[in-house]
Amino acid sequence: MHALQTPLSQPTQLMTQALRKSAGFIAAALLASGSLIAMEQAQAAPGGKADANKDGNISREEAAKHPHMAQNFDKIDANKDGMLSKAELQAYAKAHEGEGFKMLDADGNGSISRAEAAKHPRLTKHFDQIDTNKDGSLSKEELQAFRAAHGKK
């Protein structure tokens, strides 16, 4: 298992504040970054909740409150200045794009079952809304459509 593949550390591009909204946030987190830190990254984007002092960067101390970000801090901190900038967070998310879906798809069958989704409360909450064909599983396409309709286009 890849070091980034931990349950909550999923998905993502460090989203803007608009993606913190529940529906868009879920889909963006699922698709944006495979690092599974997308859920944290949405809050962690400079200026977000993780940026406690609102200086536009996330220090190691600020990241410590976000386990998956803390765990990957040195990998994200490309310039090794001890701070995570928006650009570094976005680059890291882009480099891990698509891995999030793979992490949620534990059995590797190309879709996310209700059981696989059950480990992620926000995904579970919107499962029926995302599952537009009502087959009991979520495809990449359904997640992308949900993201387009409720989050970042």
C-alpha cells in the first residue's frame, strides 16, 4: 500500500473555498487527488481552516492538526522551506490526480459500492444522489457529473 493511501487522506486538488461546500467538496475530493488528503486539503488551502494564522501558507504546526497532511508534509513541501503554499498543495494534488477513486474502490472493480462508500460519511450522505443510474454503485462518470453539477467545473 502506498504511503498516501490511508482512509481519510483521499482525494484531491487543494480546493478553493467554494469546494468546501458539502456536495461539491465530496465529488472534488473523490476525483481531484488520490492522495486522499483532499478532504483535508479543502480545509487546508492557504486561507482555509488549516491556515490558522491566515498568512497564506500552512506551517508544519498548522498541518499537524491534519494527520494525512502532516504525514505527507515533506513530500508536499517541494521547496523545503517548512511551509506549504497554495502552489505546492495544488502541484501535489495534480501529481496524485485519480488515485483517490482507486483508493475508494477497494476491490478494484471500477466502481464504488455502498459498502466501500460507508467508510466515508460525506460520501455516504450523498450516495443516492450521486448514483444516478440507481445500480447501487458509483462510477467515475457519476462522480464527475456530480462534481460538475455541484462543485468545481
